[in-house]
Amino acid sequence: MDLVTLGHTDTTVTRLAFGGAGIGNLFTPIGDEEADAALAAAWAAGIRSFDTAPHYGLGLSERRLGRFLRKYPRDGFHLSTKVGRILEAVEGPIGSDAANGFAVPATHVRRWDFSADGVRRSLEASMTRLGVDRVDTVYLHDPDNHLHQAITEAYPALERLRGEGLVGSIGVGMNHCAPLARFVRDTDIDEVLVAGRYTLLDQSALQDLLPAATEHGVSVVAGGVFNSGLLADPRPDATFDYATAPARLVERALRMQEVCARYGVPLRAAAARFPFGHPAVAGVLIGLRGPGEVTDAVEQNRRPIPDELWQDLRAEGLLPGDVPVPPCPPPVSGPDPGSNR
């Protein structure tokens, strides 16, 4: 797939990235074989960018991803993980982590820690689970309620780790735009991962974050492009940002689906492609948990979307007229299965 360079670095990513929450048993469990099959399908399709976090299944996602990637040359893929939550082993009876969204035994508890020591400890533990000696991108993960410490302690710690060669590029991942814009302006981060705030239903990142990223040369990776489900399969019981979708948004998504159907384009294809209309967006991160989902994501990413579709969405008041849209043909090319990148 096409490669793009992140921020001011020489770090490259494929424009479609594999999100690892699903293989960490997000909401429902999957076995090791299905997780391996999903990762194998992604690799065969040309995806070379893989994202994970300690939070995902209390380290399960990192362990599964690391086990899979060990068979490939280390410079043949881009690997990102996150810091901000320390995993501490539980003593005594072990329950379930379902309250945190993951179908795994609660063998550990998460403790917020954006101190310099916490960042180093978290990264070292992640590298052990992943089986690597460096990580291409490390994100500060959800520092919403810890902004001061994240900026004054965690970010400088990542700069030092970058200087030691353990970290390639530095990012921040959140679903709130204002704090991300502050990181863009006040630090020398390379990229931001913005979840759910630049989608067909929510373009709030366009107000401040995306202009700031463009001005400062910071790359944007768009996550949550389906707003947790509504834009993938709009129906009355669909979810929006991990809660039951309001009726007005369900109606809007259904109207978008009708427009897309005129051109034989699934709504999920338009939703995954939409962020590429903005020049600051370097890639889209999609959570994948099985080979069927991977195949579908890649196929939709290749699907040509005619300019007229975007024009109809604007004409019917479903997309603001000033929002940039991607060109046709799509920005992501077909895979080169023989390439390590």
C-alpha cells in the first residue's frame, strides 16, 4: 500500500493501519487462531502499520501482535503502542475486565501514570510483551485529565527515549480536539491520533486541530471513523461513541446510506475514505478482529468513490459545503504482497 511519512520524521506508515483493540478482546473474546488469521490477512493485503496499547485486553493485544510480527524483519513494519496506563498485577481472586470493555480475566489493574518514570516503565513493559527493542511510534494515551503532567513530564520523557533510539516518533491519542491542538502548538510531537472527531458525522477536528496540524507540520491519523458502529451499520440499536446512538444521528446516517447506495458504495466505504480529504490526514486506523473484517476494510479502501457522491451529500445538507472531500480515485493503492513494506 501507499506509504506516507509522519510529521518531521523519516518514519513511514501505510495509509490504512490495523487497530489492535479487537485482538485484545474488545467487548467479545476471540481466540489466538482468529487473531493470528486477522493479522495474517492484514499482512497479505499489504498493511504494514499496526497499533496497540497496554490498555487493550490488559496486554493481550500487545502479546498477540508481538507474537505474530516476530516472524518478519523488524524494519518491514510500523509498530505503535501507547503509554499513560501502568498495568499492575492483581493479588487474590481474579474477576473479569468486562467493566473496562475487554473480555479478559482481570489479572491486572490499570493505574494512570504520566510521570517520566511511569512512561519509561510502561514502554519497557510493552516492549517485553511485544518482543521488540524499539517502537516506531509511542502515543500518550488519553491524557485528558492529566494534561499538565503529560506535557511537563511524559512528553519530555518520550523525547529522551527517542534520543536513546527506543522511540521513533512521538504522538498523542485522544478523542478530544482542544487538548490535541494544545499539544500540536506547545510541543514538538510528530503526529496525533484523533478518535471519532473527524468523521462523516462529526467534523469538530476541522475547527482547530486540523488547521493547527497543517500549520505545524504534524501528521494526523484518524481513528474511530465509524463512530463506534453507526457509520458501519446504521440501525436503530447502533452505537455512537460507545453509547446508544441518538435517533437524530441514526436518521442522518440512514440518509447518508441512501445517498451512497445510489452509486453502489457502502456507507462504511465512504466513512473510511472521508478523512483523506484533508491534507493533514496521513492515515486511517480501523479496529479489526477477524480476516473477514480485514478483507472488507481493504476492499472498501480500494473502492472508487465518485465525486458526485460527495456532491449529493452536500446538496442534501448531510455534509457541510466547506468540508474537504477526497478525490477519486482512492488514495490507497493495491497491495504488494511480496514487499516487506
